[in-house]
Amino acid sequence: MAYNHQEIEKKWQERWERGGVFHAPDFGDKPKFYCLIEFPYPSGAGLHIGHPRSYTALDVVSRKRRHQGYNVLYPIGWDAFGLPTENYAIKTGRKPQDITRENTDTFRRQLKSLGLSFDWSREVNTTDPEYYKWTQWMFLEFFKAGLAYKTKQPINWCLSCKIGLANEEVVNGKCERCGGDTQKRDKEQWMIAITKYADRLLEDLDTVDYMEKIKVQQRNWIGKSEGAEIDFQVPPLPEGGLGGVGGRPQSGVVTVFTTRPDTIFGATFLVVSPEVAQKWIDVGWNASEQVREYVAVSLKREEIDRTAEGKEKTGVDTGVVAINPANGKEIPVWVADYVLGGYGTGSIMAVPAHDERDFEFAKKFELAVVTVIQPEPLQVMIHQDIGISNAMQSDVRIVSDCFVGDGLMVNSGEFNGMKSEEAKWEIVEKVGARRSVKYKLRDWVFSRQRYWGEPIPLVWCDNCPPVIASEAKQSSDEMIASSPSAPRNDERKKGSWIPVPVEQLPVVLPDVDKYEPTDTGESPLAAITDWVNTTCPTCGGPAKRETDTMPNWAGSSWYFLRYVDAHNNQAFASTEALKYWMPVDLYNGGMEHTTLHLLYSRFWHKFLFDRGHVFEPEPYKRRHSHGLILAQDGTKMSKSKGNVVNPDEIVRDYGADSLRMYILFMGPFEEPVPWSLNGLIGVRRFLDKVERYVQRWVDRQESDKSEEYDGLVEPYLYKVSNDIESFKFNTAVSSFMSLFKELTAEVVDRNEPSNFIERYVSQVTLKKILTVLGPFAPHLANECWEKIGENGIVEEQAWPEFDASLLVQDEVEMGVQVNGKARATIRLSPMADEATAKKLATADAKVQKHLEGKEIVKIIYVPGRILNIVVK
RNA sequence: GCCGCGGUGGCGGAAUUGGUAGACGCGCAGGACUCAAAAUCCUGUAUGGGCAACCAUGUGAGGGUUCGAUUCCCUCCCGCGGCACCA
């Protein structure tokens, strides 16, 4: 290896630090650019090789922007609350605070060794009481706004983490973190009403520049459906009637939600979820033994079983008969677990002719199927005309004999012949239904019964009245009504939750002896009685602290706001700093955070916006995501497989510049790419080549250097510059390699320097090259900068302007085709006219050979691109 | 099942308002330098045929549009990611 990377990397890192080169001053004349990476969770394993992928890419952008004259904020911090640390604390008996300090020290050292241009003066740590003071303050803002409420409801409980999970954290019934089984448990939980923001979270996606894929995922997750709630009359039952269905305590009514009111004439039965049936039983419905058993069994089963059984549907006839409000017909009411208790009203009208699930159910239990929508004849005809035999399946979507598309109404009384889309809302009116919008998004389960999180800053006082008039929750989440046991706040004994006053924040995590969570689901904090027992800030009487802590996502929902004013102790950030730096101009992170962190933080930010604490409706202007770095064999890196690459070793053996540039070079930024040590070594060879070239350049006399190569260099640098903007870092690096291939073509005898046929560019051009190389290999670029006798550092240089006249070459090589096949190349000006091109082409022996004895019928000429001679 | 993305040499991957397919890197082969090795440099490297110039084929499969298709259209196969009985 030609240069001593250990020496020069240390040297330049120290210079940068001494000079405060990457410190972002608040305010100033320059335009600002806020570049953000997802701050890491400092795990005990140290930095993963995947981390630098994101950090290096945005480091390149940040550095380029500084060259371009922007005041760039590129900050870093630690998302340090979390289970792995806590579990390690349990195992070793050590304090999580101490473990976190050690881990962040390691991460800091590792990140600094990569030469990333972070502004370290703004480092934040979510576990620092000075930080979580504001997380707690924000929670109280939610509380005061009525968006944080405590309720008992079934939540996802991870059996191995012993922790309640948000819906977003459960993947196929398994814990997102540990992969262990989850089960439903009824627990008192703090919730945050994110559903109130569902519409805005959805609509405002149109105002931001995210990768389309990310937007799609967010839209799916929010899952907005527009439809109607329709009441079906059922005879009031002697035992007490059907109450509380769909949140409306209206006797003798079953309310369903549907997005297809136009199919109501085809509704041949109703299906209620086991949850709803249970509710009926609770209010005194004398259900049959069979129904009771079915409901009991269904509710006991985990959700995963309910779906894992696949398509085979089960259900029982309740014996209840409902009236279809469209046609007055009597239809049976069934209970079946394919209807979910937690969505819509927990009950549906089944239209087997136009819904696959209902169709399947009807088939199995031999229930009536009535067709009320027909594909429009025109569509069918078109497909017949062009002879596509299976046209119906592909275009008009007739699936397994049931048609789910829009079409013309039949068997629908006065609506016959109408287009279904048009009849939809007229029918809603006719049957006295209500338009209704539903979301898949649920409120955010915000409590964790663990130690290592922000304490929720509330105390329970038995004597005080609630400070919040209404704990406003019902409207946000009507679906809760269909869950079996959602107690109302007023059912509780007197007393209420009192916020800890701002001047008493932060509520600091007390020391405990044992960090273990309990099987009963109580936080270890509950055992610290002298912490739990406190005085009520309102009345001064005895009170008890909330012992739940906040989820990991809390601190990470607003950390980008803290960076803009990281040491402020009057507010989470000053208005001036927020107005200057926000929004984030470019945000990069993992694909895995698109439905969790990204949604939560957008919501959190919108809430702060509504409260007047921040001044932008969306926190991130542009969002990118990077792909995983896989192990050499294409599988995921994991400790257990022993295929993990240690960044420290790479930096030690090959240097940070090699690692940075290789990570950018290895493949398209958004895609997963396998690691290759040989690939890394190849990049190191390139950097050595650059260093040797510069050394020889220095050794040569001025007369050997020429401006004639300036035009050669320009297009390569121009491409690099553009590729940075479009996140095509891999081709940017390729472009550098091609450039140096051009510059360093050598003849064989290395001992005879005069034999090098090398292109020594002018000093001005070499400086340009080093400036553009700077963001990729900043240490080497600076070392070379110094070597060529320049003062200062690369970081101070302006980004080169590209001379358009140099980008257009006088002569290009252009392909000549005969009948579309490449036969020769000619050199000519891209401005040349067709006659010139034709003359040159037909002069070529190879072209002549293919023209021989043929007649030219046509010539296609695209200047600079192609000349195609068509012959017969 | 639905939605999204993708399928190009031995490998990672370039190239799409349609215009010389395989840039750049890795690997491999041969050569130079060396007592030798390492390092470095040079040459070659899609496939088949030929000593060669060259010819033919070739971007998952099959069809189509076009002077010309990796790129556009249709049908199908495979892989990855997300959602998954959301009415």
C-alpha cells in the first residue's frame, strides 16, 4: 500500500477537530442545509458495517453542500433507551446508564475514525435527563391536549420481552424485536391518539419528497377507507336487546361498515365478529350454547392462529334475523371470526356475489348468493373483440365466480341500470345510512412496563379532580367500543392523573436493584416505594407516581428538533433556531423505519406544530432509504453466523477513505448489496493510484503539465457532481476510476520515469479533482492538497463550476449500423450534418462490405448518437 | 392473494425522452519487472465457430411495435420487499 492511511487519517481528523471545520454556526448569511441520518442505537456490539452506508452517503452530500456555500448542519446523537441495554443490565447486574456511556464512547470513537463531518458539539442522547426532560414535557403537552389517555384494552404482549407492544411492533403475530410469540392481554395502557392525525398524515404525504415506495407504505399503514355505516334492524330480544353495537347504544340495531353500499341489495346475511357477539352476551343476550362456545373459543385463540389457518372459514348462525333496509328482506345473522372485532364496527353485511370472503363463506354454509352488479357490457365486448379468452379475469376482475369490480346495477330495484359508483351514495341516503371513514391505523400504545425508558411524568392523586376536562378519546377510536371490555374513565374511583409541573421536570429514573420486569406486567419502578410515593403537586396530599415508562420511539420522535439548539435549558429549542434550521432538508435511514419511526415522528411534529411549538407542518422535506449491507454470501450479517464485518479492522487495515469509498461503490444505494473484501481492496488500489499520480505530478517539472487535458477531466467531475444529487454514488466512484485510468496510462518500465506516458494536468485542474474527491476520500484529498503545495484545506474550497464548453467534445465516436446491426464506428463532430456522417460511414471498409450489392433505402441519423443505413 | 421493485458475463454491477449492451471494480489467464516473492504495471476475458480479420448468437421465456428494443406493449416464469380475512 502506497500511503500510510493510519498516519494521514489521524492527522487530518485532528486538524478538522482543532479548526472546528464542521461546526455549524447558528444563523448567518449562507443558506442553510440540514442533513440528517437516523441516529444510532448504541448497542454493545459496536458500530455495524451497515451504519456507515447511510452516514457516508449523507456525509458526501453535506460536504458537497459546504463547498457550495451552504451552512450545513449534519448532527449526530444516540437513541440510547432500549431493551438490549436493559437486558444486558439484567444479565450483568450493571447500571444501564453505565453500559450506555461505554457503548456511546465506543460508537463515538468509531464514527470519528471514519472522518464523518458531524458537528459533534450538538451531540444528543435520549437517556440524558437534560434531553428526556423535554420528551416528558412533550408527553404532558399531549396529555393536556387530551391526546394522551389511559385505557384498559387488549394489547400485544411479548412473552419473552415481557413488554407491551404497539401494533406496529407486531409482525405476523411475532415481536418485531425478538421474534418471540405475542399474545393479547388486557392492560391499562397510556395511549396517544395518533388516529386523530390520520388524515393529515395521509394528505401531507403529497407535500413532501419521499421515495414513492415509502409513501405507499405509509398510505397502506394508515389504510383509509371511505364508506358508510348502515343500520340493520333486528327484533329486540326479550332478554334485553342488542345494545352498544358500533358504539351506538341503540336497541335492536346492528350497525355495519361497508365501502360498497351499492351492493346492499345483494347482502344476504350479516356477520358479526366474536368480539361483538361477546358484547351482546355481556349485555344479556341469551345466545345458544353453540354460539357461546364458538365465541369463547375464538376469543381465546391468538390472532396469529386466526389467520394462519388460511382460507378455511368458520362460523355459527346466531339465530338472529335482521332486515335488509334496502329491500326489507329477512336475512340471518352469523358470527364468524373472519370478521375482525377491531376494525370498522366489528360487523359486516355479507355480499357473497361481490366479495370473495363472503362468497367463500356462503359457499361453505350454503347461504344465498344474489348478483347485483354486472360488468359493463362494453368492457366484455372489447375483450371479446380482441380475442382474449380470459379477459374477464384480468381486466374486469371476476374472481372465483364472484365479481368485485364496479359495473351496472341489477336486482336492485329503482337503481337497476345505474353505474355502481354512482348509485353508491344515493343508496346510502335511501337506507338512512351515514357516510363514514375508517382507518387501519390504531392509536399508539405508549406505555412500557420496563425500567430503561423515560418515566411518564404523571402522578395519581386520589383527591384531586381531573385537570383535563375531557380525556377525549372516544371519537378518535370508535373501534375500541367493540372490544369486550373497555372501561370508561368515569367508572374509576374518584381521583385523577396530575401532570408533574414543568419546573419539577425531569422526573429522573431512580436507581433500582433489579431491572427485571415482572410477569404481572408491572415496571420494576413499582417496587421503589419511596419513589412511587410522592406528593400531589396540586393539593400537596399523598400521591403515587406513574411507573410505566415511554417506548423507545418517544425520544426518537423529536431528536432532530433538539439538534438545532442542543444545549438550551429553557426550551427544547429556541424559536429562532427552529425557524432557521427546520425543516430537515434531507433525511436518510433504514427502510424498516417507514411505518414506525417515520410515521410517529411526523405525527409528533404535526402535534407540536398545532401547539405552536414548531413552525413547519412536516419535519422532513426529502427522505431517502438505503439498502442493507449483506454478508459476502448474500445472507444477512449476524453474530450467530459469525459473518459480521468489523469496521474497526477495516479502518485499521485499509483506512477510512477506502471503507467510505467502497461502501459507496459496492452497489446502488437503495439496494441490498453483499460485502466483498476484494472489492474494498480494489478501491484501496484506486486510492493508491491517485496518491502515486499526485506524487509524480509533484515531481515533474512545470513544463510537463498541460492545460490540454482540462477538457478531458471536466466531464468526469461533472458526472460525479450530478451523481451525488441523484444518490448514484456507485457510478460517481466509477467515474473517478475511469478518470484516473485516463490520466495514468503508463508504459512498462517503471524504473525509467521518462517512459511514463502520463497526462499531467494543470494545477488548477488538479485542485478541481481534489476538491471533488474530498467528499469521498477526505483524508487523502487533503493530504494530496498539501502535497501539491496548496495552503489551507480542501473543505474551504468552492465546488467547481463546470464549463459547458468543455463538456461538449469536438469529436465523438459514433456507431454506424447497417440494418440495425453495429458494423463500424466513425469519429466526427456531434454537430456534423447527415451528409458528412454518411460520407464518413460509407468510406469505411466494413460498412462498404455490408452495403455491397444492396440498395440504400433509408438513412436514420441521430447526431452524436447513431447512423443507421437501411439496405435492401 | 394484493401492492411495489427487480431478473444483464464467473461475481458486484453500468447503460433506459429507444440509438455501438457489458462502463467501473472483483475474479481469472498470459506477460513485464524480480534470484524469487509481494507490490506495481501491461494485455486479454459474454457465448459459439475460426490461426486471424471476421461471422453468428446474446440482457428470465415467448410474442409484438420499430430503421433500431435491456429500455415500449401483451402473455408467462422466477426472485426480493411490504401488506395480509381491514369489509
